Amino acid sequence: MNMRLKQLALIAGSTLALATLTGQSAEAADTTVTFTVTSGALTITAPAGPVSLGSTTAGNSVSGPLGTVRVTDARGGTPTSDWIARVSSTSFVGPSDTIAASAAVYTPGAGTLLVGNGTLTSGTPGSLGAQRVAMTYTGGTGNSDATWDPTLLIAVPLSVGLGTYTGTVTHSVA
């Protein structure tokens, strides 16, 4: 008999719960929500470093990845959605000598377009003796977001002294 009461209680509870769930709400109120999306900025980020390219002997070269560079264009296509990222370098200063920026060769590698409908084009690898194009984005509408993973090769002259050499590679976008 005890089992029979438990079954009846379970059926009654289920029926009450079902009636509660399917019943009409006594009251409802809607709220209209609005917001505005505004034009953002054109930004570039690159690894802060220091980035070590390893070591080599004088008269040879040293090469390695710089890390991911990213351009985010949140301007919404106003006034344009095109941009050009450039790269430059200082000389590399060691304990007793300096290696000119022209001894550094920047290779942007292939770019990855994360957001956007334009064309992303890698710059040509070359010397950082002068500022050069790293990546361009053209023909798109609206916002864009792109990354690339450049490498840097430095030809170390035979004439330089031993030690750690330090320079700064700068990425910019406009």
C-alpha cells in the first residue's frame, strides 16, 4: 500500500508541474533596446620582445621569426578600408661595434586575413636599410583584421666584435 501511495503522489506532482509550465503568464513587458556602432581605429601590434634570433659567428648570418604582427582596422570603411603596413629598423649595437640596419633582411611571409573582403598582399622581402612595405590591404569594404609572421635575417660582418647586439624593428600602419 505504501508503494501505491508513492506512485499516486508522483503522478499528482507531475500533473501539477505540467499544469504550471503550460499555464499562461499573468503579465509580460517588452523593452526595446538600441545601440550605435561607431568608427574605431586603425591599429598595429607586434611582439614587444626582446626576440632572440640565436647566435652565430662573425662572417655568417643569424635568422629567426619575429612573432605575429597584427593589423586591426575598425574604421568601418570610413574614409577608406585600405591600409599599408611598413617596417623599419635601427642599427644593431653591440659592445664594441654596430651592424647597420641594411644588413637585416625582412621577410613578411604570407598574410592571413581574419576579417575583411579585400586583398591582402605581402611586401617583397628585402633589406631594412630603408623603410619598406610589409603588408597591404586593398579593395575591401568595412573593417579588416590581418596577421603575418615575419622573419629577420642579419648578415653579421666578419669585422665585428663578440657580444650581444640589439636593435629595434618598428612596424607602422596608415
